[in-house]
Amino acid sequence: MNMKIGVIKGDGIGPEIVDEAVKVLDRIAEAYGHSFSYTQLLMGGASIDANGVPLTEETLEQARASDAVLMGSIGGDARTSPWYRLEPEKRPEAGLLGLRKGLNLFANLRPAVLYRELKEACPLKAEIAEKGFDMMIMRELTGGLYFGNRSTVEVDGETVAKDELVYSGTEIRRIAKRGFDIAMKRRKKVTSVDKANVLDSSRLWRKVVEEVAEDYPEVTLEHMLVDNCAMQLVKDPAQFDVILTENMFGDILSDEASMVTGSIGMLASASLNETKFGLYEPSGGSAPDIAGKGIANPIATILSAAMMLRYSFDLDKEAQAVEDAVSAVLRDGYRTADIMSAGMRQIGTKEMGDRICGYIR
Ligand code: NAD
């Protein structure tokens, strides 16, 4: 398979962690007979330095012309970086929002996996951590409360603020289809999370999700209220496979789920549109505090590249090979500083990439 991958190395630790993910993709290409070509794209702070803006129309076009985009992370230290003396729409993060919008990325996927080898990092009780968990949070990214009309007005001498929560059937249907497609590649269970006992938008959500479920008879669908889901994530996270939910609920639940895994350097993510195209990036930021030291954990970016193989290229076997290699490296006791624990061997960013490549056969 020949694939064109746009690469945004970004700022801070971005270039260091992306280099290791590209190394792993090259190893996969070699082992499985594929060809990946890379186009370097500038976005965020690096683009401000080169072009005066965080995202150019040319970069957006090049991203659109790629089969998928692999990204590190963007941004700097807001207290010291000159990028944060610019107006908000010229800062690094505006580039990322522009990219998501320009590519119509409406589905955000955040896996939360507890590796048995890292269970000491899990803040949950030992008997819960012991079981491990592996879930995918599928969050609608371009609708709902964050994109509705909002206003703050004075009414009879009182300040009143209003935010609108709007979802159309079309918006719900397209994310639900994506959620069921992902479940078909996993353990075939979807937990749709809403607040249907109170909200009209949630009642429509539930109705449309049930209609979509009819096309996926192999997938088990359950509904869960968002408050219950927040509790279940800490009580029994192993019950979840795919959690499908709207924008704000997903924002909160995906952060909760990532906290219970214990390490930001391990968390991948993907944002998808209606085609096979996706933007793949670690969940963490550009970590300016450790940039250039060669100690950042590249695993989240490497696992994001594995998601690219699975969800944009349908290379499930190759994605599994990357995930198995990550597990093997952890099993054999290798750790970057952020996930280090007693008795393990601490290694740097490059050695972690090399060791993961070494386990790919
Ligand atoms: P951060 O995620 O960059 O860092 C938080 C902590 O986690 C730091 O101590 C950092 O060293 C550590 N960390 C993060 N990733 C790591 C890794 N791979 N290996 C080891 N340790 C890691 O969050 P922050 O400090 O709040 O933000 C820094 C910059 O990143 C800001 O400019 C912010 O806007 C930006 N940011 C970008 C994205 C993105 O590109 N999608 C996401 C979040 C934050």
C-alpha cells in the first residue's frame, strides 16, 4: 500500500516524539511491504515563526491532499513565549482549531488503556486496576453546547448568560455510524452516553443512535446517563468498549478516563471526518518544560500512528503489531522518565522508539 502522510512536527517536544513515530511507521513499511511518503507541514508556533500565522491556506491544502496527518503537539509556555503576546487568533492553538475546522473533523477518538505493566500508575483501587481496561471514547467535536449561540444580557437589572445546545439528526447520525464502525473493529459494544431523562437534544441523540444500531446487528448497544457514566468510569472501567457521546459530555469523560490510566505520555488520539482521512496526535501538549532534553515519552505518538494504520489505512494487522511492540517493551521493563518506577530501566525518547521498532517482526 502507498500512502501519503502529512507530518506536523509542531513545537516543544513535538519534533522529538514525531521522529520516533515516523521511525516506527518506516519499520512497519519495511516489515509488511508498504510505502509511506511524508510531507512536512508547518503549523502552530513553527508556522508563526516562518509565516507570521499559525496556519496557512497552503498547509491546509497540503493536509487535504494527504491520506492522513500525523501531528506532534503545538504551543509554548504562555508565560514566556512571544507567540502568546499575539492576538488570540494568531496564536499557535488557533492553527489547530483552523485545521480541525478546515478538514471537517467531527469525530474525536481517545483511547484509554490501562496496561497491566503500568497498573501502579492507576489511581484506582488495586482490585479494579488489576482487571485492566481498554476503552475508546468517541466524542462529537463540532456541534452541541460549544458551538451554539451564546449571549450575556442584562434583564431587569440582573445579568443573564445563555448557551444553546443544538444537535441535528444528521450530526448525530454521522458520529453514531463512526462509533459503530469503530466498535466493529473492537469488542463490538457501544455505550451511548446522554442525559435523556432531562434534555431534548439527548432524547434525539438516543433515538438516532437506536436507528443507526439497526444497521449493526452484531454490535451490542446500551444507553447510559452521563452522571452514571462518570461514576462507572472509576467503579468498573473494564465494562466499556466504545463510549459514544456528544461534545461536552465527551470533553469531560475523556479527561476523566485518561486520568484513570495514570500517564499522559501514553495517550493517543485521532480526529476523523466522513472520509477515511484523520488527524492523529498524542493527547498531551508540547511539554515545553522537557523539550530538547531527549526524555519525552514517544509512546502516545507511536500509538496515534497505530490508530492511523487501523482507522485511515485499514491496516489492522500492522496496527496490532505496533501495539504489541509497545506492550512488549513495557513488559520487558523499559520506561521513559514519566512512567518510571522502581526496578525498571529508564531510557530516553530515541531508545524507546528504537526498542519498539526492534519488537516489530
Ligand atoms: P502538557 O501536556 O504539554 O504538559 C503537562 C505535563 O505533562 C508536563 O509536565 C509535561 O512535561 C508532561 N508531558 C506531556 N507530554 C509528555 C510526554 N510525551 N512525555 C513526558 N511528559 C509529558 O500541557 P501544558 O504544559 O498545559 O501545555 C503546554 C503547551 O502545549 C501549551 O502551549 C498548550 O496550549 C499546548 N497544548 C497543545 C495541545 C495540542 O497540540 N493538541 C494539547 C494540549 C496542550
